[in-house]
Amino acid sequence: MKKLTTIFLLIFSKVCFSQRTVQFADSIRKAYKIPEISYAVVNSKSTLEIAALGKHSINLADTATLVDRFHMGSNTKAMTAFTIARYVEKGKLKWTTKFFDLFPEWKEKSKSEYANITLQDLLSHKAGIEPFQGENDPQIPDFKGTNPEKRKQFGQFVLTLEPVKLDEHNPFIYSNAGYTLATLMVEKVTRKSWEELVEKVFNKDLNLNVKLSWPENQKIKDTWGHLTENDSLKPVSSDWNYHLDYTEPAGDLNIKLIDYVKFIQLNLLGLEGQDNYLKSRTYKFIHKGIENYSLGWFNVYENTKELSVHSGTGAFTYFTIVHIDRTKNVAYIIFTNSFNQQTQKGVRILMRKLKENYGS
């Protein structure tokens, strides 16, 4: 009887603790005018806390649920690197494979500075590739064809541009286009498009129900991203005519929080030394094999802490952020469907609170 009472008190205490955090998170959401916040705290074996708060859109009455989908923005990069890692393990590629070993016919028209860039260089932003982040980008030709065909044309174009110089102050140059070039490499050796590889790895193999582009909100109830115009939020429908200029592998997937949790838990298990879909040594290389920015993750050391960190903006309509505390093997995930300074402030406060609650 005493044991049962103790278990009941522990469960009751945990529920009360989570409720207080939910109340805090919702107060942040309201104060910073964020339509929807979904968040989770997880370790490798369980979900310590999870909640969905707010509304799909400022103009709709339907409320947040744990099966809502969020555009991942640049958090797609970790998923693309993960996919490529699968085929490195299968022996289709090596991290040190040179780009022009696979595309020798492109070398003559490309800048000579790119002659020795490798798969690893591209995924860690050390190849000096033009960023293509939406501001001050070079004018891109209007490429035609299927998505894989347009990515190839874009890749050829990118390699004719002057490289961005790396130095001690800029040890890496964050580049969406670099992820397109890395994707071209895995498409070449697998003879499958990035879209097909996403379907194979995340949906068929891992059952994570990942989808391309924006969450569908015209046929079903789901999240709307929100642009900020004149300090006001404007809902964006899923049929918005926006494309990522052939850098989809760097930032154009959407997923439910409950499924993204499973993806992060695979990473946590690997970091703890357990092989799963990838080998443990692969996870460790992905997260901390390269200084500053490893493969799809910022590799951060703060005092005694080791962190894998990334965020994504979903074309300035969503904001997602993930912190993996590699020392305590706990991950903190926050998804929102808006992006502006207010959203970022609110998310920072909530992230700090979650870390305080769970000892990071």
C-alpha cells in the first residue's frame, strides 16, 4: 500500500508540474502574440512533457492539437543529413567523396576553387558556397523541368559563382545551396530523387509521416504560417505561391511534433551509444564530428555543456527550434506558426524555462 501511495504521489506531482509549465507557456504565447506553440521535452526513452497551445490561425476558431503539422524550415537540414548518412553507411558514398568525382563533366565550367569540395564540406558549410538565404542572392535563372532536373541546373549555376571566403572569423559559411549540392550527390548514387528518399527513409522505413512543403490547411484543419506585415500577423494558406529556389533539401519539410519527437529520440539513442536506424558512431559524427557546425546541427560547447542546436523559419512564417543537451541526453523542442522578433523572444523565454525545469 505504501508503495502504491508513493507512485501515486510521484505521478500527481509530475502532472501538477506539467500543468504549471503549460500555463507558463500559454502566458508567453499570449504575451508575445504567437498564434500556436507546441513543445516537448524528451529523453531517449520517453516524452517528459508535451503540449499544444493556441490556434491554427489568428482568423480561425479551431484550436491546437498534438497532430498539427509545422513547416520545419532549416531544421530540414538535419533530416537531409540523416538521409544521406544512411547511404554513407550503405557504402554508396563516403563523407570524403569529392563532388566532381560524381559530376566530372561539370568541372570545366565551375570555379576552380571548388575542385576538391567534399560531401562533408557541403553538409558542414565549409565549401564556400554562396548562402542563398533569400536576401541579396544572385539572380537565379528560371530553370525548367522536374524538381530533380531544376536542382541539377541550379547546382551547375551555383558552381559558376565566386566562392565565399572562409577565415578564422568565419570558419563556415551557412549555405542553403550547399545542401542542394550534397543532395545532388546522394541522388546520383541512389538514382532516386530527394523526394523519393524522404519517402523511403522517413515514411516507409521509420513511419514518421513526413510531408513536403507547407502543411495542408485548405482541405483539412491544420496550422497556417503567419507572415509579419506592418507589425501585424497575416495568415498564409498552404497554396501560397512560394518556392525555395531549388533549395528544398535545406528547408522544405513539414511534420507533426509527435513524430518529430521519435526522430529526435533516434538521435538521442545514438548519442548514448545505441545503434538503431543509423549506427551510434554515425550519430556522433553527425552531431559533433566537425567543429562549429557539424552535419545539419550547430555543434555548441558552453562551459560544461555539449549541445546540438538548430532553428528554422519556414520562409518567415513558422519558427521551430531544437536544443539537444548531449551531456544530460535531454532534448527541448518548440514549434510555432509565426516568425518575428516577438516570436523569437517568447520562444527564448520558454526554452530557458524548460531547461530550468529539467536541469539543463
